[in-house]
Amino acid sequence: MLRIAFHYLGCRLNEAENEQLARAFVASGHEMCALEDHPDVILLNTCGVTSEAMRKSRNLARRMAALHPRLLILMGCAVDLMETGENPLSDDELQAAADENTADAEPLSVVRILSKDKPNAAQIIHQAIADCQWAQDIAPEPPQPPSYKLRMRSFIKIQDGCNNKCTYCAVRLARGPERSEPAQKIIDEINTCLRLGEREIVLTGVQLGAYRQGAYVLKDLITDILAQTPVERLRLSSIEPWHIRPELWAFWKDTRLCPHFHIPVQSGSDDVLTAMKRRTPIDGYLQKLEAIRADIPNVRISTDLIVGFPGETEDMWQETLEFIRNASFDDVHLFRFSARPNTLAALLPDPVPPDIKRKRWNEAETLIESIKAQRLNQTVGSKLHILWEQMLSTDDKYILWQGYSENYLRITRKFPKEINMRGTISEDIFQSEDINLNISRTQG
């Protein structure tokens, strides 16, 4: 039995890939452990969506090497982009990180799994372990309980790759063209997760709405998941606005569908969206938000916004601020523009100076947090169903448990110490003291 630690940076798709591999290794008799528990093997799933994500991925890879695993597995978008020549990280650099402050560090084995090899990732890792001299004398153990994560949610990858040509994005370069998993494989994996005790399933993909097997599309997959699995809560991770249509959100009449959508917009200016080659204009986006909110009770909607895209004038920026006010998002993931090698946006004229980007980021963040607080205040008194997942603290009488509602609000409550709430779902009321827990302030 080997001790294996999984770590990821970036999107839920990376988390889904890690969980899928973790299930395979638990089934093989290996033990999942935390990074601080001296793993024999570390798998790091990296991110390359921005230059900052690339930097963090490189630093994380060095940190993982410095933890002295016997085998380091690297995969993800940053690894694929490094393979094309963007800030490569050699085995020698990783060995140097392992050797630092350690006189007798063992040689570090490094395996990189590229996007094209991901369908066979489990077999590649098993073979890499088998090829290691130190692993040959380890006898397999009986399969262990599935204790490979804290949450009671499973992230299921249904699709990978992207055929869009958004001018700022390097993910399509790393992930390749769109491709979808067979429906039966997805349904079987969901049923496996539910048998292991999971209570919520999250569907993930680079272009979730582009899921397609011939004429069989996302709405057909959702229909079959609801019919062929006992799933209690089904959630979408992120979906582009051009894939959001009434025939899709009509499914949310079924209360098993979680009323939360993450719908990336990227800018509130049509001129900037044109330069980005985004496909949904602002008016169309706002109309969809209005229709979703009218049709789905208690729905929460979040988005992504990029600040300081090349050519973004002050007037265009004011349009974005006005859009944020009109959209009244429940949450926004805010990014400063980062030029990515081999993308069209990296070649565009009129870059926005860093100090202006910082100023606009802070303006947007202040407005976003104000709107978020208003919407949370309007939520006070709403009935929620909380999936309890994690014990935070305990005293002589009570345990403080944390969980998430169906519309993705974080909730903590105290329960008597003798009651184990993990994996249970209970009804509760959103209270004013829950507001601060759902407002996270960051610095620009």
C-alpha cells in the first residue's frame, strides 16, 4: 500500500480529474493522505489560465518536490503549456528543490501526463509506480474506505477541450479541441460515487454546454442522469452564456437540480467582448439573467470578469461598472488581464497600464462586494437545505459543522457533540449572521 497525496490549482475540472484518479487508487488498495503526512507519491494538477497561475504552478511543483515524495506526478494546463516552451520546468530543477536543505535526499522520479494521455492517466501512474525499485517489494493491501476528500460532493468530468477562439485564452491551447465522455460512462461513474456515500454530483467541463455525442446533448445527459441514478443534488460547475437556453434551465423545475449558475461574461462592454471574440452581447446576457431569475426560485448567479483588456478605454470601463450594477451578481471572480503567449490578445495594441488595471480592479471589487452584501441581506429568512460536510471545531458539548446550501451558500451551525452531521442534509433558515461568512474580501 502506498500513501498518495493529490493537490490541484485552478478549476473544478482539475479537481474532477484528481477525484477520478483518487477513486481508482483507493480501489487498488492505496491510501490517500494529506501533503503533510509524508506521501510516497504526490500528484499535482496544475493551471495555466493566467501568467500568475503558471508562476504558482511552477512554485507548487518545486514545493511538492521539496516534500520528498518518491514519485512526483505533474499534469494539467501548465504542464501542457510548459511542453510547448512556456517557462519549462526540468527534472533537474525539481531534483534541486528536493535536495535543498537535505543532505541525503533520494533521487526523485518525475512523470508528466499531458492532455493527450489523460484518458490513460491511471494506467500510466500505476506503471510508473511498478517501475520504481522501491515499490516492487510493497504488497498490495485490501481496498481501503473511500476517505480521499473532505467534502460530500463529487466532481464528474463530462467534457474536455474547447473549439472557441476567445483571444485571451490559453486553456484551449493546453486542453485541445472539444470532446465529450460517453453518457453511460458518466452515469456509471455517478452511481459509483453515490454508492461510496456522496450526496451531491457536480458536472464539470471546459465547455460544459458543448457536451455532445452525435445528436445527444447536455439536456439529454441531464435527463438520463435524473432517470438512471438516485442523485439527490445535481449541480453544473460553469456554463457559457451562449449555451444557456430556456430548454436547459426548464430542468430546474426538478428540485434535484441545484439553483446556482456560474455564467462567465468577461466584460460589460460590447466593444471589449468583440475584441475578445465572445459570442453573447451584453443585452442578450442580461435578458438571460432576468429570465433565469424569474423562472427559478432562490437562484444565485456568479460570473467571471477580466479587468484591463487591451484597448479598454475609460468609457468602456464605465460601461462594465454599469453592467455590474444592472446584472447584480451574487458573486464575481475578478481577474486582471494577463497576456498569454501564443494568444491573439497578447499582440493587441493599447495595453492598459498596470496602475490603471489595479485602480479598475479595486473599483470593481468595491462595487461587487456592495452588491453581494445587498443580495445576501435580501436572502435573510430564505429556507435552505444544507449538505453538512466538514467539522470545524468542537467543545465539551457542541461541534461546529460547515456545509453548503443547494444555491451554494456557506453555512455553519452548532450541533450536539454526539450527533455526526457529515453527509446529512437538513433544512435551515439563512440568518443575518450568515452574511459575513459568504463575503470574502481580497486585496487589489
